Amino acid sequence: EAQVTQNPRYLITVTGKKLTVTCSQNMNHEYMSWYRQDPGLGLRQIYYSMNVEVTDKGDVPEGYKVSRKEKRNFPLILESPSPNQTSLYFCASSFFTGPYNEQFFGPGTRLTVL
Amino acid sequence: KQEVTQIPAALSVPEGENLVLNCSFTDSAIYNLQWFRQDPGKGLTSLLLIQSSQREQTSGRLNASLDKSSGRSTLYIAASQPGDSATYLCAVSLYTGNQFYFGTGTSLTVIP
């Protein structure tokens, strides 16, 4: 089944404790992206990747890191999480860039930072 | 910076009614516009994608239109059903096609 998977689905952690949220897709997509969703603010793009070893900042990259060492994986790293990073996180991927960049989303990771 | 607005924030209609959801954006230099639905506790499901050169797309009971010059898109849902209850989001990508901006969504409830 074609899908985007994220792990973990739920995570409660404490301020300053490094964490990684994994994202994997099995569709051989070049493009991958991370978003956070907050009430009243909608989804905002954190980072995106056009292909292996090619990443770029989205709208709200502060406090996050990403890497793209393999085509299928795009982990999101929070080196020192803070309470304002409590949010619902989505990973997405797509086959093409440009006009037909139809994104497919993972199920989301709900992160709480205490 | 691109701003995407969806009005209304919430909508409640009786089953069988036709309805229109609105999406507006401030920068007309978009590459495409995509409509999604989001069910509680779940991810986003792509409904329709309209390329900047297109005016509309249709899939089943859904029809999405795009007017780039006025910065507007509408999602038309025909003969609404209780299963259509969800939050509907629109997203635009800029001319590079790599950065995306989302509206805050319209929460739709279809009453049986």
C-alpha cells in the first residue's frame, strides 16, 4: 500500500530533551516536507526536500533540523525542544515538483513538550 | 508573504444540500492550488489539485475552480452527505512549486 508513515504518533517529552520524529514513504517520491498544525494558524511549512541531500527552509524552520540521506526517509529533529513546539506535525511527499506537485500526507505526530 | 484565507470557518448544512467553500490568497503568482479534507485525528487527504494554467477540476461530486487574477478558489460539493463532514483545507504553492501555504480550513457538518 502506498503510504507515508510517521513515528511516533504521540510523544510527550520535556524541555531540552532531543527527539527525532521519523517519516518514511514507499512511493519513490523525490519531494518531502514537514508541517506543523496549530489551532487558528493552520498548517505551516517547516522544511522541505527536493531530493537526497537537498533540503531548504520553509516558513517556520527555527528550532528544527532535517536530513535527507535516503530518498524514502526524512526525519525531523528537535535538538532542544521547547513548549512552543507543542503541536501536531505532518510529513508529506510528492512525486513531482512544479505544477503537479500533489502532496500525500502521513497520519500526523502529536507532540507535547512540558 | 502569501496569506491564505478560508471563509466561513465553520458551516452546517442539511443532507442533500449543494454547498460552496471559499479560499482566497493574496499573491496570484501561484503554481497550483490543492484542496484537502482532514478528518479528526487523521492526516490530510488530497481531493483536487488545480494547476495555475487550469480553471477547474472535477472529481465525482466535487468541483474546484480557480481564478488566479482575483486570488480565489471555490470548492463546490454537490448533494452533500453526512460522510462529507470534515475540515476542508486549501493550499497554494508559490511559483517555485516547492513552498506551500495553507488556509485555516472550513469545518463542515452535514446533518442527516
